[in-house]
Amino acid sequence: MRKEYKMNSAFRRFIMTILLLTLTVILATACAGKQSTTGESGKLTITATTGMITDVVQQVGGEFVEVSGLMGAGIDPHLYKASQGDVKKLDNADVIFYNGVHLEGKMAEMFEKLEERKPTVAVSKYLTEEQLRANPQSGQGGHDPHIWFNVKLWISAAEVIRDTLSEKDSAHSDYYKDRASAYIQELEELDKYASEQIALIPEKDRILVTAHDAFGYFGEAYGIAVTGLQGMNTMSEYGSKDVSKLRDYLVENKIKAVFIESSVPKKSIESVIEGARQLGHEVSIGGELFSDAMGNAGTVEGTYIGMVKHNVDTIVNALK
């Protein structure tokens, strides 16, 4: 009987050891969960709205993120409405990034609801009131949402993305910070490139005319006057008075080239060109610019840096 008791005691100690080991594994897993909230793939599932944001998330997140962008090439974010497939992407995301500053106006209410249950982050959140341009169209103290056209301001978006990814997936925080630092250096070089190239245009010819007023930040940052047929928001309608006003502006300033945009129908600018022609002033289309959307995926213009360089080179070649 005593021998049997000893065997039972040994068996109990064995069971207790197994239980302690199991508890240790459970606690270790729980701690790891606090450090990194990635899914089974080991990657954060990210949904971003515009192509510009999608690209920066990929540049900063690298191999530890899976990014889905809602708005592809040629898509106007001002008019965009989320599809059923988009809603699913948003629901499944670990983190959602959007521009803010009312760029995705039709989705604002959706973001507010999503923010209650998951990180839903405006990449413009680090910008101050002083850094944002006023939007007279809003009539309510609103701001111009086209912040990506000032590369220095877009560096702030990269910093927001870096900090959000690092907080959500702290196990890879150093990785995100290193990639962000390298990418920000590229953006600083891009900012310098834009300044140097625009300076090649004779000062009297530094006038950028486009389909809608998306390039205000660009003009302020790089020293070029900007005007558009439509306002900052393409939901606003333009009429014959707007066409006549811009036509007269082209004639009076002897402007030789205007620009169409990939996400705005070119018929608006063509009507202005025709009006100037009827007054004996010839105006050509200087090229297509990417404003509210980047180029096709897989192309140089399908990246933020490539898009900005394309715009700068197109403007300089037409006006210089």
C-alpha cells in the first residue's frame, strides 16, 4: 500500500509539472498577443482609401502588412461611395487609414462608426491648423484636403502610419521605424527635386491651370500660381461663368498650356480651350496630371514618388 501511495504521489507531481508548463505557454502567448496583434499570417491586415495612402503603408509596413486600397487609378475620392466589397475589406481590417480633411466626404459617417471598434486613422492628424489651407467652398471653416501635393506635409502622413503600425504591432516596431526613416529620406529628396525643377520655369510662366483646384499646396510649396476651373471639391458644379472667367484669364495672361487630370473628365478643360480659341488665343493641353488618384498599379506613376515626379516633369516640360 505504501509503494502504491508513492507511485500516486509521483504521478501527481508529474501532472502538476505538465499543468505548470501548459500555464507558462498560455501566459507567454498572452504576453506575445499584447506585443503584437497580427493575425495568423503574422501580418497586419490594412485597408486604405486612396492610392497615395496605400503606397505609403506598403513602403513603411513592408513584409509585415497586407494592404488593400479602395480607390484605384482614375477614381475621384470626392465622389466615391463604398461598395459592398469595400465594406467587407473595412470590417476585416486590423487598421484603417484614410486621408481625413473631408477628402472622402461620402465615407465620413462610416469611419466614425468603425473608429468605435478598431484603429481608424486619418493620416492628416499630425498637421496643425496653420499647415492646412482654407477651403472657401466649405463655408464652414473647412480645409483643402489635397495635402499630398506638398511633399513636406506628406512626410507627416508617413510618420502617422509609422507610429500606428508600431503601436499595433510593437514586436516589429524597429522594423517599421527603419523603413519609415529610409522612405522619409526619399521624400525629402523628392521635395528638393520638385523645388529645383519648378524653378527652371521662367517666373512669368509659372502658372498652372487645371480642371479643378487640387494643386494649391503644390503651388504654395514650389512657387507656382495655381488656378482651376472647378473648386477643391469636384462635387461642385461649374457653369458658363466659370468657363468664361478661366478663358479670359488664359487670354489675358497669354497662357499657352493647360493640364487635364486623370480623375476628372477632360471635357471641362476642353470647353475653356475652345473658348480661348474663339477669341484668337491658342491653348494646348500640356499633358495629363495625377491629382486625386495615382497611375495604374505596377507603373512608376502608380507610386506616390513616381506620381509626383511625373507631375513635376510634365508641368516643367510644358511651361519651360
